Amino acid sequence: MTGEPGIFLGGRITIDPDICNGKPTIRGKRIAAQTILEFLGAGETTEEILKQYPSLEPEDIRACLQFAALLMNNRYDLAKVA
């Protein structure tokens, strides 16, 4: 099943149903934004991440943080289950 890809933050973050099961990725590469956010959350520096992923640029990592911040701008309601 294919759908329309989404492009965010100047093309740095893309969502394509055919890449990484539709998770947000960096510039259409098979590197999920979530992966980069998890590295940052674990204390890795931008420099360490760039060594592991030489095809990335510092702006890609900043875009992951900006995208996460945009998601937090949504309102969330808790639903009682059971």
C-alpha cells in the first residue's frame, strides 16, 4: 500500500509509507528520527551520532529535535480503558 509522502522541516524529515513502515525518517534515508532521538536521550553527542551515521548532517539531528517538539505541541486526551 502506498500513500503520499510527507515532507517536514525543509525536507529534513520525511514520512513515506514505503520506507521504515511509515515512520519519520531523515531525508528519505532508512534512518528513523526516533533512532536519533533515542541516541540523544541516551546521552550521545551530535558528533558521536555523525560518526555512526556519516551520511547525516548536524542539521538533520536538529531537525529530529524540532520534529519531536512539534509533536509535543499536540493535545493529548487520556481515555479510560475498562
